[in-house]
Amino acid sequence: MSKIVEGLLYSGSHEWVMVEGETAVIGITDFAQKSMGNIVYVDMPDEDDEVTKDEEFGAVESVKAASDLYSPVSGTVAARNEALEDEPGLLNSDPYANWIIKVKMSDPSETASLMDAAGYGEFLDKQA
């Protein structure tokens, strides 16, 4: 069973979102990192890049596969987690403590389409 953290929002493409005011902190879920295996590289956008809801913003690569990352919200990249450049495996050790990007949201109402922890749990059950 994958770990799901209460208080976060989740996308169908297995990204999590923590809303801090107008900023969305984005990472990948425990389910995503488990299905990827040993993560060896994280491709992230640069600060001030624009991201669009449901569009690709980067990728996570493991020894098994590469998986695109899709932004759960639209806005401007406010920060990227530089630690992942040297230690991409941090996503395997704790995917919820290690965010990928922070986005200043252009439309915070977009988060209404994301799932809460219970909804994401049901979504995963249907995937199994």
C-alpha cells in the first residue's frame, strides 16, 4: 500500500500539491516513486519558467524507465529543488519531504479539480 499524506492534493498523474497561499509546492507521490524504482535523474524547469495545468513540466528517470511530470496547476516556477540534481534518490527515500518545484499559481481555483487524500486513495484502489 502506498503512503498518502492527509492535507495534500493529488493529481491523476501522481503528483502531490501542498498549497501555501498563492504558491503550490509540487512533488511526486509514494505510488509514483515505487512504480519508478531507483530514481537516477530529475529534469526540472528553470525558475521563472511558465507551467500549464496538465502539461508536462519535466521528467523523472529511473533505472527502469522515464516518466513525464505534469503540472497540477498553472503559473510561474518560483523555485526548484536543487538538491535533487545531486541526489535524485531523495525522491525514493521520502517523496513527500522532497518537493520538485514551487509554482506561483496564476489561477489558484485550478486546485479544485485535484483529489484530496481520500479521493486519491480511492483512485489508487481503482488502478490496482
